[in-house]
Amino acid sequence: MREIEKLLDFVREELKVLHEQGCDTWELEREAEQIKVESGRDALSRASKLCEEMAALRPSPDFPYREPNDPEAIRAERPEGPRAIGAGISDGALRDKTLGGWLGKAAGCMLGKPVEGWMRQQIVDLLEAAGEYPLRDYFPANPPGEWGGAFSNPASPTLRGNITRSVRDDDTDYPIVGLRIMEAHAKDFESADVARFWLSHLPYERTYTAERAAYRNFVGDLWPPESAVHRNPYREWIGGQIRADTWGYACPGRPQEAAALAFKDASISHTRNGIYGAMWVAAAIAAAFVAQEPEQAIRIGLSEIPRGCRLAEAIEKVLAWREEDDSSEQATERVLEGFAQYHMVHTIPNAAIVAMALLWGERNFTRSIGLAVAAGLDTDCNGATVGSIMGVMIGAEAIPEHWRAPLNDRLESIVTGDSDVRISDLAQRTLKLQALRA
């Protein structure tokens, strides 16, 4: 692709982000379209100037949300919260719940992988044709009738009958990264430590969207927090949220501490709601070690992010819909319609799916991850996050055997030094970190 085409692609994506963040982008959108249509000799210089103008844009004074990026400002904007809960968790419960988080993450990710990027109706149609709706197990390798060719590779190791391990996925790579970071630096690591670890242990070609943009910025000697904003129109997408699990696992009953760790990680590649999604999930996981109900974990997670941000508003809407006694079908449709203005891998619609699945899943692991994946959008991410939270809440022993057994306690990753590991070993390594204090 020519340089000008790449630059205009970036401009288009960036203008959409800026519009969502409350900036008046109309004139710059018109200029971008003129550059594309006219395609003159000065197109590259005009596009470069446009980038400078975009960087100078600020939200309109009437933008109704407060979305800081500074950790102190984020804390100042939080609602009241417990910050730490529970008088203590027994050693046995910690072991079971920590292993449950890792197993739930892996199972939920594997459930969602075959239909990543599918729309809800496609998933429902396939499952109904196979007689397997609602979703209660891994996807069948050979669905009947017209759906027989739904999966390009019926021998895929992510389909039922073929699963022998949790195959490599970025959703499970990054929790291992978090584990390694804390093993090297305890909990007093800095954001730059995370960036350096990526450069040493993650292949560039196995990073995506915001993570790839940040990685490119590290190579160009741009470090956090600048690495999150330079030529990165994906900075409010879901990447920070999928990386949040280990911060929660390492802080049982301490949501404030978990959210602070998540901030240090997410801020190397994300801003605003991209950061808040990570903090919300990390805090919810930390709370799930003690909380008895998903709603409690969700609300404690919300207490660690700004009350006036778009993500908090979205999750509060889902919580309110739960009070209206909608069916899970109705709730799913409300989520998909209510946040349809965002990209399918933006944090906000996917976090809303996570909240919906947890609430309507009613503390049932199978139902919860099934709802998360059947909703569509970023299915592997949402299945993994819901599986992680529910796995911690109910513990490994309560996760049904048909989710656990096919994994054979194995997880593959792209992380140098941890390419093929036992899930139980990851949990054991995590237990050693839980006593550490930030």
C-alpha cells in the first residue's frame, strides 16, 4: 500500500476516535475526503498537516464525560468503593479460585475462538441447526446441513473432539506476560518494564491493533505514555481489557491494588476507556475471590474507574436493564443495539457483553461463557474474560468437567520461555505472587 493510502487509513480511524471522544471533526473529515479524491502531488504533505491538526483537537466544552488518563485524576473521579474486601481467604480456597481463573480464561477463550468476529445471528443460526442452542459446550467440528462448511478447517484444534490443549491466543499470552513481569519485578514494576518485556519476549507479528502500534512506538524510541497515543487509533479498543487477568489474580480481595497494576500495563498502549476496561476487569477479578454474586464483582470493578466515563455509563445501563427482568435474548439485543456505534473490538460494547453474560449467567459457568460467546463481536476475548471472572468466583472444582478435561492442563503461548505450560503450574506460580504488596 502506498504511503499516502496508509496515512489516510490512519486519518480515517483517528477521526472516528476523536469524534467518539467529543471532538468536532467535521472540517477535518471533509479535508481528508478531499485529499483522497484529489490525490494530487501534495497529498502526502496535506495528510501530514492534517495529522498535526488532529493531534491538536480537544473535546468540545459540552462533552458530557470526564475521562482522565492520569492515575491520580482517575482515582479522584472514582465513586466510593471498598478498595479491599474480605477478612481473609483460606489457602485451599485461594488455590481453587486461582486455578479456576486460569482454567476459566482458557476454556472461555477456546469456546470463542472458532467464531471470532462472527455476528450474533450467524452464531445462533449455526447452533440452532446443530441442535445446540443455547451454547453449552465447545463448537462441534461438523455442524449439519448448510452449516457443514461453517468452519474452514473441521480438524481445527479449537473444535469439539479435536481439543487437546488451550491453543495459542493473545488472550492467554498476555496473562502469562503479566505473570512474568511480576516474577521479575514484583508489583513495583513500571510501565516501561512491560514495554521492554514485550520487545524481548513477544514477536511483533503476534501483536495486534493497539499493541502493535505501541510496539512500533517502542522500537521508534517512544515510551509510555507517549507510546499509547502516537499513530494509535486503537487506543480505546479491547487490548488492555484482555491483558488484565493476572493483575486481578495476584490481588485477591484487593480491587484497588489490582486496578493500579492494570493501569501500569494498559497505559503503555491505551488511553481513556481502553485503560478503564483493564482496570474494571482486574478489580472485578480481585473482588470475585470474595464476592458471592457477579453483580457485586461488577459494581466493585466500577468503583475503580471514573464514574463519569462512557464505559461506566455503559455498564450501569446493563445493570439497570437487569432490574427490568429482560430475558437474556432481550438483554443481548439491547447491548448490541445500544453500543453499535463503536467498532466491534472497542472496549465499550465488549465490556457490556461481559457484564450482560455475568448478570444473566446467574453464577452458572456454562451459561455465562455461552452467553458471552453467542453474543458475537470479540467472542474469544469476551468468553475468556467471563470465564476468568466466573472461574475465580466458583473455583476450579466447580467448573464442569466437559470444559476442563479437553484442555489436559496444557496451554500454549507465544511468550518466550513459556511456550507450552501446565495451567496448574501457572496457577501455582500466581499463588506465590499473591502475598506481595504493591
